[in-house]
Amino acid sequence: MSVASTLPLLLVEDDPDMAGNISDYLERRGWIVHHARSGALALHLVTEQRYAVVILDRGIPGLNGVEVCRHLRRGQSRDLPVLMLTAADSLAERLEGFDAGADDYVVKPFALPELQARITALVRRASGERESGRELLRCADLEMDPRTREVRRGDRVIKLTNMAFAVLEILLRRTPEVVGRDEIEQALWADDPPGSDALRAHVFALRAAVDGPAEEPLVHTHRGVGYQICARLSALERDPRA
């Protein structure tokens, strides 16, 4: 059973056949679906209505999905979960989408049950984050407040995508342990991880944001095992490749 939200979801898709198929499938399973055929209309709608999640086609004409996502992250909807639909499956294009603030992606063509599973995971995680209590997570000079979603390293404010934030929270809660790839993927996507490069892309974005050029590296990769956040890892143990 889907955990359909009482809030509607916003589908941004210019292909009427695909939009109709997605809407019909989700509405039969309890979701309320609002539809926008353009990025401009989508940005207008999110100022008028609260949404549980946005399903955003990367290739919409005019203001494309990546640009729409960037606009969302700069405005009051910066915490709104965004699931990007894309026909592009290259790592570079996925990184661009994640860097713009997308939380997850589904590559076309896709199965509708997979789409629903991704939506459910995003809504469930967002709901859990809103209900979490006041606490601070720390490692060396890095500090996270899960409730306010503020991240700082020393005096530097760090801006993270939603998924990079989620990965950082997992690692900080377990520091200095090495957390396995499978465990992180399970926490982020349950039983439906989107592909082998997705977690790598999020860790790449996280490392770029957290570890400045003049700062001690805190985000570490253990190839074939998982990831770790800790200070004072020896040079022989470090692997900068995500």
C-alpha cells in the first residue's frame, strides 16, 4: 500500500500521454495529482499550493527541469522533494540534476510501480525529517542541525542538496564508523536504488561542499565497502574517488 500524502503532488510533464498515464496510475492509488505542462506554470503553482513532492521532467521545453529545480531551491520551496524524470542516463547529466537540487531521478522508460516507490520513499523521508527533534550532529568542526537543516563547517555555512544532506546525516550519526553502500542505499531508497552511480554522485556533491581546498578532509571513501565521515584519517587510508 502506498503512503499517499494528504497533500497533492505536482507533475511537471509536457507529454500529454505520459502525463495522463502517470496521473491515472497514481490517482487510482490514492494520490492527488496536479499537472503543469511548463516550468513557468510549475513555479507559479508551488507559490499557491503546498505539495508533497514534485515529479519534474528534465526535458520540458522553455524553462527546463534543471532550471526549474534551481529556482525551487532558491525560493521558499527549497525543502520540497523533487523527483526528476530523465531520458539521459549519463553520470554527468545526473550530477547536474543532483547539483541543481533533485533528490532522486527515474530514467525513461520506467515502470509505474517503480515511480510510485520512489515517490513514497521521498515523502516518507521528508515526513520523518519534519518530525525529528532538536539535536546537533558533529564531527571535528562540522556541525549539522537536522531540525533546521543548517550545516556549518567552522564559520562557513554549507548548502547541500536534499540527498547530500541525507547522506551526511547518515554518516554523522554513525561517525567514526564506515557505513556500507548497501546500508546507505537502503536508507535512501528502500529496496529500489536507482543505479550504481546515484550514491556516488551524491557523495561527490557532499565531498565538494564539505571539504574545502584548505580544510582537512572529513568525507572518506572505502572502495568496495562504503563511506565514512571522520577527522585525522591517514593518507594511506584515504580514497578521494566516490
